[in-house]
Amino acid sequence: MVFSSKIFLFYFLPFVLAGYYLLKRNRKASNVFLTLVSLMFYAWGEPQFVFVMLLSIFVNWLFGLWVDRVREDRRKAKGVVALMAVYNLGMLGVFKYLGFLLDSVNLWFRLDLPVPEIALPIGISFFTFQAMSYVIDVYRGDGKVQKNLINVCLYISFFPQLIAGPIVRYQTIADEIMDRRENLPDFVLGCQRFMVGFCKKAILANQMGLLVDTAFELQASQLSVVSAWIAACAYLMQVYYDFGGYSDMAIGLGRMFGFHFLENFNFPFISKSVTEFWRRWHISLCTWFRDYLYFPLGGSRVKSVWRLLFNMFMVWGLTGLWHGAAWTYVLWGVGFFVIQAFERLSGLGKWMERHGALGVFYAMFMVVTITVMIRSDNLGVAWTFYGSMFGVNGAVFWDATAGVFLREYGVFLLAGVICGLPVFNFLRDRVRVPDGALRIVGGVCLAAVFVVALSYLIVDSYNPFIYFNF
């Protein structure tokens, strides 16, 4: 079930809101209700995989109890955390990476090992990282252990962030599991945030997706330099409005139920370096890797440049693998490692961040170019598409396809650029539009766009979610 579906909007969400607010005076009952409907939400499309998630929840609940009991003995506690990591990463490895590993071994060593066809549970990367966050935060004392299994189940399986994030770390909402306060202002803000995310997804992401799918179905010889760059830019916007829209909807839904999730995006299109881009993009994943991997490895405080590069390589190599089990994802992660390492060691990143528009152009050029890698089915497709982008495979500069793209999708491309900028903040701070007027006009505009987005949902069957594959 996806948020931008008729069954979710017109049936599931009204039922859950009604049931929850009937029970909200009894915190235990409301938590049990949210847990059950979250499991229903996950089981809607793939009921067999709900048992995989339940096993993960149960085992990590036991790990949490165990590490809390031995926390004073640091050696034993570290051993428990290590066992927890082996279990969670092992489960993730079997479901997500075993086939990729065996395919690679067969290719490299010319073997014929059998490759099992293991279906990938939706959202396994997200709920596995959240389960690990629970145990690690209990170990560090950043959150109280939950002796009630239902509360752990609610934290990991809560439907707004279950299958595509943001990755909600346990310390962020540990207190709100039993001690949250629902109120009308939060509910209204949650509704508005959900509507914003829904519009991003239903209008911008889906239309960008149609353009991108069309471009990648064409032969490389059918793409000019301009049409290839239009498609590459559209793909970055598709990913942003797909995942960013989903994150907005998740944050809004959380607010409706009294939970306050942290932001996951912060206008990444105004970044002036690739390093800054990753401070603004998928913030929950970046901070997870920073706090649970980069800092424990020594972070930036290491004395050796080579150790610093190793730490960065580990983070970005694993970031690529986290997104997908394919060499295109690995090279995507390595590409961002190389660029950020160069920015750091040469000072280019800091220099670009001081040079406004030039820095934005540089950052978006690099990000768009690298991101093409994860849209390509394989390295060969990526190579030929890069050939069209840079005109090295005989591609002409302009062709009729570029004209069609601009004519059919130009309005959406322009809207994608504008909506990726902090326009609301600009009007409030620079033009000094009164807050009251801004809220009224903004509310009316949001309601009108939401109606348009609903019409797209009703009449259009094209509604993929990219991050379900991660």
C-alpha cells in the first residue's frame, strides 16, 4: 500500500485516524492499535514478509533487553552489540545481497554456482537500520530500554516511516512512544505537510518519471546531448520529489499521531558543493552512517590522511550498497566518495561554497552526472547514456526528442526547479510578506494544487515509488 493510492487516502487513513482518536486517552490501547494497523499496512502487498519483520523486531527486542542488563560491563555490552550487528546485517545480506554476490562470483571466476531467487521484502533496509538504532541507543544510554514488546514493534513498524523512511532513530522518539501529546495545531500542520508531499509525488515525481522512462527506453543514438541532459536532470528531480514527497507525507502523518520525526531533506538543490548536498539530502541516512559508522571508525579526527580516506570510503561504499545490490549502486557510492574526498583534501568544496551560483552549478552538475548511474540497468547502459550526455558517441547537440521533452514536460521541469527552492522562506524573510497573508494565500494555493494532485491520482495509473526498491 502506498500513500498516494486511493485505498490509503479514502479507506485506510480515515479508519486509522478514527480508531486512534477514539482510543487516544488510553496510551497502551492506542499503541496496540497503531501497531496492528501498521502490520496490516505492511502485509497488504506482501503478507508473507510481515513474518520477516516480526522476527527482526522480536530478536532486536531481546538484544535490547540483553544489552541493557549487561550495559555496566562494557566488554559484554560490546559483544551483545556485535552479535546484534551480525544478525541484522546477516539477514539483510541474505535477502538483499546473496544473489548479487553469487552472480558476481560466477562472473569473475567463470563458475556456475546456483543463484537462489530470493524476493526482497519491501523496506528491509529501512526497518533493519531502525532495529539496529534501537539496540545501539539503549547500549549508549540515549534511550530507555522498552520491556514491552509492543512498544518496540510500534517503533520499528509504525506505518508512516516503515517502508521508505525517513530512518527514525530510537533516541528521536523514545519518549514519545508512551508520553506524546496530540493537539490540534500539530494535527493541522501534519495535514498540511502530508498534502505538500502528496502533491510533490503525484504531480512532479510521476511526470518526471514518465519523461525519464521514455528517455531510457530509447537507443543511445536517438538521444541528443540536450535530450540526455534533460532526462538526467529530470531523474534527479524524480528521485527528489518521489522520496522527498514520501518523507513529507511520513513526517505529516507522524504529526497527526503525536510523533515528531526529524527532517529528511533541506533544499538540496541550492547546495554549493557535493559535500553540502549530502548535508541536505536524505539526512536521516547520512546521520545514521555518521553516528553509527563514521564516528566509531574515528571520523575526521584521525591523524592519517589515508585513515580518513578509508573511513570515508567505508561510509560511501556501504551507502551505495545500502541503496541497491548492483555494481551501478556501488560505483554511484564510490563516485560520491571520490568527489567529496577531493573537495575535502583540495579545499574545492569550501571554495565553491563561497561562490554562490558557480557553486550551485558545479554541485548540480556533479550530482546529476553521478546519479545517472543508479537509473541505468547496468554499466553498459550507463556508459552509452554518458556518451550521449557528453556527445562522445556521435550524438548531435539538439534533436526533435529534446523539443518534445520541453514541449510536453517543460512546465513540470520548471515547477520542479522552482519547488526545489526555498521560495516560501524568501517571501517571508526578503519580501517581508506578512505571515498571516502568506499563510492564507499559501493555504488556498495548497488546497487547489492538492485537488489537482487528487485528479492525477484518480485518472492516472502511473504511480511508482522508487525507494520501495531500496
